Amino acid sequence: MKSNILLQLALRAIFTAAASSGEETAPKNFAVALFHSFDSIDVTGPLNPLFYLAFSKQLNLSLIAPTYEPVWVAPALDSLNVMNSSMWFSLNPTHTYDNPPKDIDVLLIPGGAGATFGNVSRVIDFVRETYPNVKYLLSTCTGAGIPARAGVLDGKRATTNKKAWSTITAMGPNVNWVSPARWAVDGNIWTSSGVTSSLDMIFVFIEEMYGKEFADEIQGTIEHNRVTDPCDDPFAELHGVQPSGDCKE
Amino acid sequence: MKSNILLQLALRAIFTAAASSGEETAPKNFAVALFHSFDSIDVTGPLNPLFYLAFSKQLNLSLIAPTYEPVWVAPALDSLNVMNSSMWFSLNPTHTYDNPPKDIDVLLIPGGAGATFGNVSRVIDFVRETYPNVKYLLSTCTGAGIPARAGVLDGKRATTNKKAWSTITAMGPNVNWVSPARWAVDGNIWTSSGVTSSLDMIFVFIEEMYGKEFADEIQGTIEHNRVTDPCDDPFAELHGVQPSGDCKE
């Protein structure tokens, strides 16, 4: 009887240690590398499901930008605002590239016109300096052009928005660019295709890091029709991108 | 010959007048009714495609909030932050409910925990006062509870997030709540289901207001797998919501 209790206690200790170890290795600290003229859903696509997850897991967010001034979803250049529109808005950074957060487990890199046409050299430098210290790097859409120019995608499988394929792939001549691919995973680098593909990528990330039950629960909350097959990418054909590489690891 | 030229000129004048009239009636001025603890994609879901449209059409955006202070995607109450997370961020309002924009063509109302659990009485009052002067009112997710409590959905077909169905429908006992429905249109009131359904709703709105060519182009840009049938709503069954009303007009 007593040995039975001791066995139970020992088993519980092992289970607790394993669970605690799992807790420790699951990513906690997320940071987004922002710049002028980022795409809004490239950011909120991943952050929205993570928001709901943050009620079950202790998660932290940093938004890094060139300065502490608001950073805008706006045309990359004023001259591109040909209709004189004002359909723009801004987010508030928490950090700057000169004063970034100390611990970043997951670095998220959005795309948008700024990633392609803006001056993002400071962001590229930051990604090059920071990548060795992060657990995961995730990019969405034309955001892949930033780690590509930082060299961290060299020799890796990666994807990007199929509409901007030739522009972005030219930024990383040594990258194994993959198409069709809704998203691609190579080691600790996750890259997704256009804008809304970020949602499909982050749900797989949540499944793998925190468990399928969280992904399923949050999918039901935000009523997202998930693409669960990384090879399911009709936009490659729509934009006339020739098949290349393997959409699965 | 001369009469032929005059006929051509007359026809061109009629065509130009018709096109110009179309330009004038298409919505230009969008406003989002924000509050603490709104859902991020309930806002960026519609704003993201409208951002890309704003390079072809003159579109303006106002973000209305209780004060000019940043307005947060955060738990509705601090006490709900049980994991002590900081996975939150903020947008910058352009207007307040006491000093709203003069002309609003389209009023967008997001959901989120704040719409259900927060004090949104000022937002409800604003919607009640403003609805008679807007061309269109669009809500997403639990945001439907705000116009419901304002009384403007009374006698109208409307839908909401199926996971929050009983809570939100109780806010509008005289509304013809529709399920299954990815979105529902009744006159100038458009309501969509959970979070990402806002994208499917706004693409139909863009098609109807500005033309299918813009919706198709932007869908390809942001690589969104559109739901094009308003009745295609698997989340009604997932959340055990009984069928009611007609998902099509």
C-alpha cells in the first residue's frame, strides 16, 4: 500500500517534471518586426489566434519599430497614394530596433508594400543579428524578402506571396523557394504565402507548440476556415508561378 | 455626319453622367466604432481589402473611440488576464464619440470580448444616433450585439458568431437572427459571423459597391480563400446552433 503511494508520487513527479519542461520549452515571448507600410493582416493574422491562446498560456508581445512613433498601415511612399485616400491607421510600438526586447522566442515578420519598396535595411540588419538567438522565425507574404536579404533563409525551404513571387525570390537567390505552398517549414523557420495564409500557418504552429486542442478551440472561436494542407495553394497557379521545391518537409 | 457626331457626344455625356453618378453613390467615408477589448481581425478583416482598394478608389477612414487615447486589443477586464499575459496591442483613434466625423458612409462595428462584457453604452448610443445618417452599417462577430441593443436591427435579418449565439441573440429579441449564415444582408445592414467571416462579407460588399474586378484583384493579392455562399457556415453546427431564418435575402 505504502509502496503504491510512493509509486504514485514518483509517477506524479515525473509527469509534473515533463509537463513543466514542456511549459518551459513552449515559446512565450513573441515580437513583431514592424516598419512603415506593413500589411495589417500579416500582423493580426498570427496575433489574433495568439491573443485567444494568451488566456490559457502566458504569452507576451513586443512590437518593434524604427522609433516609438506610431507605425503605419499606409502607402510605402506618399506618391503612391494616387487617389488621395486616407484609408490608413497606425499601431503603437513597444520597442525600437535600437532598444529591442531582451528575450525573443518567436520573431514575426510581416510583409506589405514597405517590405518590398520601403527602406527596411534596419529591419534586415536586426533580423540578421537576432535570428541566432530566437527559437523560431515566422514571416508572412512579402515579409520573406527581409530574412532573405538578411541571409538567414539561405539553403532553406521558404515561400512568399505568389503575386510578388519574382520580386521577392530575387531577394534570396540561395533560398530554396517553394511553390505551390500555403506555408513552408524548414527547421525553425516558418514562411507563409500571401496575407491570410498567416492564419493557416499560425494554427499549425499553435498545434505543434501548445497542442491541437488549443488550435481547434481557437479556430472555432474565430470561425476560420483553415487550410490544413501546406500544398493547397491555388494562388500559385492563379499568379502563374511555376512549381518548385517540395511544399512538405 | 454632323448629327452622328452630335449623337456620339450626347451618348458620351450620358455615359459620363452615369459613371460620375456611380462614383458619387459608391461609399467613400468609412468609420470604425472602437472600444476597449475589440477583436483585431474584426477590424483588419474589412480594412485590409479596403486598404488595397484605396489605391483605385478615394477612400477615407476614421477610427472612433471613447477618448483619443490608444484603444486596446486586450482582455475586457484585467481580472480576465488569468495567465498574466501581455499579448496585447493598441490602435490610435482619429475621433471620439463626442467628436465624431461629420460624414460617415459606412459604419463598421467590430466584436470582441469588450462588445459582450465591456461597458459599450456610449457606442450603443452612438450607433442609435448615427444609423439614420449612414449609407451602410456593417458588424462582425459579437459586434452585432451593439446595433442589436441600439434597436437598429429590430425586424431585420442579422447574424453573429455562432459560439456566442445565445448571449448575443438575447441582446436583440426583436431581431430575425439567421443561422447558419456566414453573413447576412438586410437592406443597408450587413452582419457577419465570427471574426474571419468579416473578410468574406467585405469582399461581397466590394463586389456590389465597386465591381467584381476589384474584389477579384484584391482577393488574389491577399490570397484569401473566399467563402462566396452566405449559407456556407459549418460553425453553426459546430457550436450547436439550431437553424433559423433564411441565410439569403
